[in-house]
Amino acid sequence: MKTKWNQMVIVVLLLVVITSIVVYMWIGFAELIHFFDHAAGEALSGMKVVGL
């Protein structure tokens, strides 16, 4: 019984760790997309000002 409980705790901890890593990666990915989108918008508006 005790070994089964330990296995369950390990599985739950692994799930929590994997979920947090996935969420962290998704947040980082969204931030990167937002950053690149913003940078591309700035570059395009800069080009328009120059007259390209």
C-alpha cells in the first residue's frame, strides 16, 4: 500500500512539473511572438516614414 502511494505521489509531481514546463513554454512562446510582431510593426512603420 505504501509503495503504491509513493508511486502516486511521484506521478502527481511529474504531472505538475510537466504541466508547469508546458505552461511556461507557452507563455514564453506567446511573449516571443508578441515581441517579434511589435518589432516587425516598428520596422514597417519606420520604412513607411523613410518612404519605402
